[in-house]
Amino acid sequence: MPINRCLYIVRHAKSSWDLEGVADIDRPLKLKGIRDAYEIARRIKIDRAVPERLVSSPANRALHTAIIFLRVFEM
């Protein structure tokens, strides 16, 4: 029997450009980005599309988005 696999690619949530002098890798999420990440993660969970593993960029905004997804997915 063939194994069906899906790859989901999710971009980080909306990041903030409000802080001057912050390196791109260190930019945080905006409050709207945090809210949106929780909403999208909930929708994915409702659709029963929770992944087996999650991989993230080391950028602050990407890691924060990944942590939100992990919390919602209860991983």
C-alpha cells in the first residue's frame, strides 16, 4: 500500500519593522502576526492536518510562529 505524504510550507506570521537597528534574523512578530499564527494553526488542527514534524528557520519571527503552531498542535 503506498504511503501518502503531504508537505505543508508555512511562511512566518507578520513581522515587525518598528525596531530600528535590529538585524533581520532578530525581527519579532507583530501582535497581528501572533494572532494570525494562532488562527491558522487552529484551522489546520480542526482540519486534522497536524504534521508529524515541524522544521523552522532560526529567525526569531519564524521560531515564534513555529512555537505557536506547536502549542496549538499540542506537540
